[in-house]
Amino acid sequence: MRAITMTETGGPEVLQATDAPSPAPGAGEVLVRTHAAGVNFIEIYQRTGGYPVSLPFTPGSEASGVVEQLGEGVTTLKVGDRVTTCEATGTYAELFTVPADRAVVVPVEVDLDTAAALPLQGLTAHYLSTSVAHPGPGDTVLLHAGAGGVGLLLTQLLAARDVRVITTTSDDEKAALSGAAGAWQTIGYDGFSERVRELTDGDGVSVAYDGVGRTTFDGSLAALAVRGTMVLFGAASGPVPPFDLQRLNAGGSLMVTRPSLGHFLRSADERAWRYRDLFAALGAGELDVRVGGHFPLAEAGAAQAALAGRGTTGKLLLVP
């Protein structure tokens, strides 16, 4: 099979298309023929050495496809099932394996491109809106990168609950996309904390959702209302330096949390609930998953470069 293999860390050029042995499903696993694989920041961190991996390495954890082979003991899936996951290994390839209990059957009304684009960012948006913080009708929140994959989905989920969402975007085109997703206000990054205060009559927001990290963290804290919650769920601009916890007291008894998706998929029931909600929202027309671009598998480096440049909107997919 064709797969993307990296034998060293570095720039996008280290992602090379190679001929590789087809993986075999172990006990409790299934082998899936890839329809499309999602491109995510974690794979960039792995490529550059920010997240150490054992080399040689085939990136990718998110993809949709069709089950081709069952490992020993698998009874919950069958050959021919259309599935999606963000908990696989080596999805930058024509075939990948995944534990059967971490692959979810895709409803017939959902196409496999959408299914590939949904899991990582959709599940992230779901746990951020339901489990990490709990903004309700009439509350106002700040969400950075409103036109990104998570941003568009999280905005839709929050707006459906009558939460007022203020998003930051980097240009007018992205602002329009964010507004179409249901953002109450879209603003730029320059001076965003002061603008948030203006929009909230000086009160600030109850929750700041920050996946950007280093360049926005201080401003996000400054935009919070008394007893507001800072949800730092990513580091697109780099990690946040250590800071004095006393700032939380001075800011108004603020709270900070640094969640990770894996801690919100701790049981089969929890995983099923989150996917069920997302598929239901898709079926009801309440959730639109934007695919921002398709790249051939061999152009994985270009896809990662496009994502890192933060000039994209929605989800980027690799197609074998």
C-alpha cells in the first residue's frame, strides 16, 4: 500500500510517500481502507519533533473508510461497514487499523468526506460546549479562530443554545464564515480584549475558548468576567509560558483549565453519546461541517504547510 512515512523530524519535506506493508488488525481491531484522512495540528507537532514519536512513523489518527478485515474477537463491526474515527494509528495511508470500540459506524445519510472531517474537531467542540464549561442561554463567550475547524463547529453548537458567541478572525472572509455559523459578533485580534469589554458593557465574557495559546492567552484572561473560565484547548501559536496563579485572583476569581479530548472519551457510553449528538445535529441540518480542501495523499507535506499557515478554513483532508 501507499503510505506517508517520516524517517526524521523537520519540515514538510520529511513526509514522503512510500510503499509500505499493509497493516494487519490485531485482536479487537479492524483494518479499514481509507476514504479520507483528516489533517491536524498534532501531526505537525509530531513532524517537527514537538511531540516525540518512534521513527519511522506514519502520521494520522483521524479518517473515514470501509472495514476490510476483522481482528480476532471483533463482533461490533462487520466487513463493509462505513466507519469513522479519530483514535486510529497511521491514517496517512491507504489502509489503517483501529480498535473496533473506537471506530463508529457512519449513518447512511452522512457522506464519507463529512465523516472524515467530523471526529476530532466535532468531538472537541462537543466536549468544550457540554463538559468543560457550561454557558447557557444569554451568556456571552469569546472564541478564538472562529473560522477554523473547531471554531465553526463550536459556534454552531453554542448558538443553537442561544449563547452569544464573539469570535476572533484574521480577515473579512473568515469573519463572514464565522458570522454564517452563528457568531453574534466577529472581531479582529488586535485589541480584542478591549473590544470584548465594549461589546459586553464592561462585564467581560463568562468563558474564553482559546486554541491559539501564547499570543492570545493574556488577552483572553483580560476579557473574562468575574468568576469567568479560561478554556485553553490548543497552542496554535505556541505554548503558554508559566504564569503567576495570583493573576486569577486579581482578575476576579478566574478559573483556567487545559482539557484534552482523550479525557472526555473515557468510556464507550461517553463516546457513543458525543457521536450520537453530532450525527443527530448533522441529520437535522443544525450542524454544517466545512471541508476546506482536499490534497492527494502524496502531498501531505503541502497540506500540513497550508494548515500551519493558518490561511485555511474548515477541515483539510488527504485522499489516497
